[in-house]
Amino acid sequence: MRGETGFQTGECPDVLVLFGATGDLARRMIWPSLFHLVRDGLLPETVRIVGVGRKPLDPADFRVQLDASLRNFLPDDVIDAKALHALLERVEYAHAAVTADDQFDAGNLPALLQTCGRVLYFLSVSPTHYGAICRGLGAAGLVNAASRIILEKPIGHDQQSGRAVNAAVAEVFGEQQVFRIDHYLGKETVQNLAALRFGNALFEPLWNKNAIDNVQITVAETVGVEGRWSYYDDAGALRDMVQNHLLQLVALVAMEPPQSLDPDAVRTEKVKVLRSLKPITAADVASRTVRGQYAAGMAAGNAVPGYNQEEGARGNSHTESFVALRCEIENWRWAGVPFYLRTGKRLQSRRTDIVIQFKPVPHNIFAIDNAALPANRLVIRLQPEERITLEVMGKQPGLSGIRLQPMQLDLSLTDAFGRVRSRIAYERLLLDAIKGDNTLFVRRDEVEAAWHFIDGIQQCWRQTGEAPRAYPAGSWGPSAAIALAERHGHSWYE
Amino acid sequence: MRGETGFQTGECPDVLVLFGATGDLARRMIWPSLFHLVRDGLLPETVRIVGVGRKPLDPADFRVQLDASLRNFLPDDVIDAKALHALLERVEYAHAAVTADDQFDAGNLPALLQTCGRVLYFLSVSPTHYGAICRGLGAAGLVNAASRIILEKPIGHDQQSGRAVNAAVAEVFGEQQVFRIDHYLGKETVQNLAALRFGNALFEPLWNKNAIDNVQITVAETVGVEGRWSYYDDAGALRDMVQNHLLQLVALVAMEPPQSLDPDAVRTEKVKVLRSLKPITAADVASRTVRGQYAAGMAAGNAVPGYNQEEGARGNSHTESFVALRCEIENWRWAGVPFYLRTGKRLQSRRTDIVIQFKPVPHNIFAIDNAALPANRLVIRLQPEERITLEVMGKQPGLSGIRLQPMQLDLSLTDAFGRVRSRIAYERLLLDAIKGDNTLFVRRDEVEAAWHFIDGIQQCWRQTGEAPRAYPAGSWGPSAAIALAERHGHSWYE
């Protein structure tokens, strides 16, 4: 590994080089994020922006394309002609490509970057190209101790391939120079969770097996595979969603208080959680996991086909489009507390949330007027809106007895205008990478620890060889997923 | 003692007999409360109401007086001619009095009550008459096992006299039949505090010396002695306010979770707290107490005289109009947690609140952006408005670092119309006495335990013989009261 020190936090790159500049993700997320940063004056003016595509293109033509794309993807009330112009005039274009024999053709990139000391690369391309691009950039002399690289996509498809990708990147970039994105970590609410846990003395004494009954993480999508059947079929829900997004949320919820907000202090606590996940084995895979695959059903009021009837589907695939897990974390804080995870496509509603379900009161002294007292709950919602709510019981005003009633306390601050613009998670992440702060990026050992846990499950599934359970599009997944929690006296939060 | 069983909870009296029916408290609080209960349909229709005064009066004349008084003391938007009529037509009048030689002249009361099985007496008269009235009612055959008695005023002026009053009452009424009012206990917020503590699993694990730094109870008045100099001068702030109101609030905050809401279960927990108060001794009276007396100053923008210049003042009194205490509760839950109490007249603002000041976070990981993190706080406000607020830190929305900002979470439920009519505490207490539920009334042993603690302080003060410290009207009391808390690193909540 070289360049372990990178440049110091706060040192700003001279240029941001975006590979995959004309790709879908770039058009939907990255360019709009750059627009917002420019509009809000947050992107230092010294930072040049170079879009990289496979084909040679006149920079002026690229800017015209980009202008149209931004106008398409940005909400009308956000578009600001001045800011748009300010962004576009900073944008250059270069062509470079990975060839069929996995070599890197640097195209005109070296010429464009020759005067640049500090380059921040952003690879918004298939992770199968990460190795070739990194090696190619290194060979072309385009990497030094002041370079950084953002990796957008999941790293590998199991521990072995993940290690291989990381190793290839590490031949050229030191770990401190690598910024692996999990865009869930860029959500405002995820950072507010840290603020609540560690900025208040109230929550930490409750944040353990004594007070918490179970934790639930749901990432529910209403969409199907959306024309990406072939890509998705190679992965499945476990690899595509759980390995990265859901396990990252588990790590954030469950981690010990870090010594500081230093990136490595935080990520060391996260990796400890991932390594404490109790392995799922052949003996308990049937009781701790549920695989599902959507059958024909409804979505947004329309009839939709089943997974194996989607456009591009090849025969009778057993890939899961839904997975539910009962995880356990083997440490003193969490022993015995189930972490229920579920994610799937074609579910009833689009929703991402983390639910901290507290234990019920040990003894109900209000039983005469309140036969059952709902237990407290902290709901951290990431989608569709970002919000944190604490559910507590209060006294109903009135003179007869003490009747309790649930209250929802909103723990989300709003801005000076009484609202929060829902920022694109990439805005935060881009800005942090520009500043060189990799707290919110996934460290190599985290990726590999997550794959280790996931590989164990995949192996059990391969051994049993069972087909995933069918669930109708528009439902909450197979009924076995309900049973997974109910069997232990728990219920999914609706 | 007789009639220990009384009648069962839920059994309704046939008649409410109000002694002191033309007095100040009755006109300001009790009759308006009865009006609200009648208007809201909460006072059972079978309950007759007999006002008792010293002088014979035609019942019709009394009703005319009462009508005028209600119209005077009720807010205009509350007066409802139909409800007013409904109340007045239920009201009768009797005369009865304590004579100069402390005998009870039952007047025409026996005649009025002869057909009544279950009588609820309400003594809104000087506590020096309690014994004579009780004995007189007993001698006249007006008390049986189904009678109840509400005692409005503080019981005695020290432990010995308090015991004497309680003993005189107990000659005639069993303890279950006695309802000693402390009107602070009728506040909605005080009951909401119990709902929050015992209806949620969140608060109890924090409710102890590990999480709580100190507790502060402030009962601040802006008024002076208001023409009652002579009465007040016999008592002083410690006896007039601390012995009853402030110590009752201490007991509610500090009590262990009761086994049930059964009146004696709750009151047994409260008396345990009062008996655990660490006595204030000659050795620490100077460091744990502050006595003050207001000097001339300002109130509501007007110049006002000092305590010893008030109308009716006799010379150079050393009675305190302000007191601040640092109390400690000697049990496992609270050892080492200061309970700061203060109350006074002619203070800067009218305010009654209980502040639970939590400890600061043990380690601030946000120090770069947040040098100091204010500690969490639960503020239970009883006056001027009723409200419970939890102060926590949340993340300021935004992309740069994690900046924390205080949030105030409102823990008070509102009614169906999104608001809470601030009820008179007596409404709740009257209704509970009518139902026979004495949970919110002070038990004999509580009164005597409170006097025991207070007597210890009075004795120390007598021994030192120091004059109270002067403070200007309109201030927050003597500066020594500030020092009382600051000396231990604490600050009064403002």
C-alpha cells in the first residue's frame, strides 16, 4: 500500500474526476448533488470537475447533455439558472475506458490532469472495472499520496471476490485514500441517530439488552427488478441489500460509543459489531432466515408480473427478491436481543426504517384504566421521509382516573425555516470526500466482515437447495417472515 | 378511631357540606370548581350541596350572593347560565359556628342533615377550629362510618400541634375518612408525571443517582403578604410552603414505584421519602439553608414596601418570606443527589416548576463542533401554565459536521380540541373525595414526617438567631440562595 497518509482532512482536491459521468446513477444522483453543492456555495470554487465517459465527446456537447439531464432530474422549484451555469462552466470532459481484455485506456485523461496535484476520483462504474481502472491510473502516473478515490458500488459478490477488489484497489491507493459509499450513511437521520445517542445522557443507559426488546430494520421497495433482471438475478436481495445497507444500519445502531468522531474510531466500533454477528448455520438457517420471490400481483393499482415473468428473465430462477433474517449480536450489550432485518422488492409500500422496540413496563400500575400499555418505541425513518419519532405514553387530560394515551415525540430538528430540505445522501458524502473525512464511508474490514456473515447464509441456502417462498407482489413478503418474528413473541412494526 | 372502613370507593355521598362557604378560598376556588363539575356533568346529580356560614342567612339570599360571586370569579367565556342555575338550585344553606370558648354550635345543620346517610364535610376554615368542629359534629350525631371530611388548610404549625389536630380529628373520623388537601396534588401535570414515570419503561432506569445530577423545585410568587401580614408572620415561608407543597412535590418525584395506585400504596411510598430526608442540623444549617425577607423593591413595575413596612406589620419581625434548602434523601436511589428547594414572596416572576437535571454526557465526542453540550433536563411546570418539557440535543440539519442544538419535546397531551383547559386543582380533588379515593390526599403520617423535618430546621434557626437576609422585592431572593447551588457546581434553572 502506498500513500497511507493521503492528504490531511480539510485539504481540498484540485479536481473531481467522475467515471461513469453519463451513467444512470450519475445523472440521477451525482450531478444533481453537485448542483446543490454549487448552488449552496459548499463546493470550493477551486475544484474543477471532469466527467469521464467511454467515448470521445466535445466538452461543449457534454455540457449541453448535462444541462438537459439536470433539468430533467432536478425538481422545477430547485432549478436556478445561475447555479446551473456556475456548475456547467466548471465541467470538463475526458474519455477513458476499460478495454475488452480488462486493460485501461486512459484516453485524454493524462493530458487534462497533468497540472493537477490533488485528484479525487469517483468511480460510478461496474465494480468489475475497479481493479483495471485503479491499476491503469497508477500506471499512467495519475495517483499520488494526495489522490483519493470514491467507490460507488458494492464491493464483490462474496468475501473472496470482495477481497480481490479491495486488494486491487490497495495496490494503488492506501486505505485512508479510499472512500467506499453506502449512501444510507449519508442520510441526515442516520447522523441524527448518532447525535441523539451520544449527545444526550438519556439514551445510552437504555441502549442495551436491559431496556430494548428487539430491533427491526425494514428496507421495503415497491418496484420490481425494473429491466435489470439479469444483473439482479446474479445478486439477490441478501447480497444486493443486506450485505451493505442493512448491515451498515445494524452496525450504526449497535456500536459502542466511539472514543471520538475520528473516522477510524467510528469504523472500528462498526466492524466490531459486524464481527459479533452470530453466524447463521445449517442448524438454524430454517428458523432464522426467510427467502422469498415475488409472484404476479399488484403494484400501485396495476397488475404486475412475477419475478420469473419479468422482461429478460431466464427460466426458473431461485434468486430471492425478499429476505428476512433474525440476527443476534454476541456481546454483553446485545446478547439475546433479536435484530430482525427484512428487505424486498414489490412490497406493499416503500419504506426504510429502523425501529428500536423497548421492553414493556415491568409492572402496570394503571391496569384498571389501561389493560395494556404499549411499550416505548424509537422509530428512525429514512424513507420516504426522514424523521425520528419517540413513542411514549402520557396522561390523557381529564378528571377520571389516569388514562394513558400514546404520544409521538418528533426528535428531528428543522432548519431556520421550520423545514428540512431532504438532501440527497450523495451531497453529504461528496462533501465529506472532498474534505477527506471518511467517517461515513465503509472501511475494507467492514466490507469483508459483512461478506463473511453473508457468505455463511448463502452457503446454508445452497446446501438446503430450497426454492424461495412465493409472495404476491404488493404484499409484505412471505407469511413465514411474519412467523419469524411472531414465533418469538415479536411483531413487525407497521 | 371509628369507622375505619368508611364507605367504599365509588360510593357517592348524599350531601357535600362546605364549612367556610362564604370565605375567600371558597369563593375563589371551591364554588368555581363545583360550577365546572356541574357544567361538565361530573358531579353526581344526587349530591346535595350545603354551604355553612357562621351567621343565619336565608338560603335564597345566600344563592344570590353566590351567584354574584361566581360571576365575579369565573372567566366570562366560561359562565353558562344553565349550568349556573343547575348548581344554584342544588345549594342549601346552614349556619353553624365555633364559639369563643371553642365549642361547636351546630346551628340548624342537624335539621338539614337528618335524612342524610352519607355526608362529605369540607372544612374551609382555620385549622384551629378543626378539632372543635369534628368533636361537635360527632357529639351532634352527624358522623357515621359513611362520613368523610376534607381538611383544606395545613395541619398545625409544628409536629406537636400537627399531631394534636390529627388526634382531635381522629377521635371522630377514621384515617380512611379524612381527606387532607394539598392542592398541588390536584394538578394535571403532577399526575402526568406519574404517568410518564410508571407508564413508560424509558424513564425509570434513569430515575436515580446514576443519571440525575440534581432536582430543583421552585415555587415563586410575585405577590407580597397581601394584607395577611399577621397571619403570615406566625408561619413564614418554611412552614407555609415547604412543609406542605414543596415536600409533597419532593415525595412525588422521589418515591419508589408503588405496587399499585391504591391510595395507601402510593402514600406509603411518599412517606418513606419524607422519612428519608437527611435532617438539617446545627452543623450544616448555614450551608444547607438560606432565609430571606423582602425589602422594598419593585413588583410589576410599581414600587412596593418591604416586608416589615407592609400594612399591619408589627415592628422588626424576623420571619422569612423566602427560603432555599439543599435537601438530601438518604436511600439507595437518591444518595448524593441534591434536591434544591426554594420558595418566596415578591420574587421576580410567578412560577412553580420541578426541574430534573440529568448529568452531562460522560464524554463529548462532538467537541470539535460543540465545545459544551447542555445536559438533558425534564421540566415539569405547574404554574403559570401546566406543561412538561424534555430538553434533548439533536443534530442541526446541514452538511457541515455534526452541530447539535437543543430541542424541547412537549410531553403534555392535549384534549380532543388540541388544548388543555387548565382545570382548577380543586375540581380533581373534590371529585376524588366524592368518589372516596384519597390517593391525592395527604395521609396523617406524611404530615407528621414533614413536620419532623421542618421542626429540625426551625430549631436550628432559633438557635443561631440570625435575621433573615434582605432581598429586594422583584429579585430572585438573597444572593446566598444562588451560592447554595453554585457552591456544589449547580445552577438554578431560569
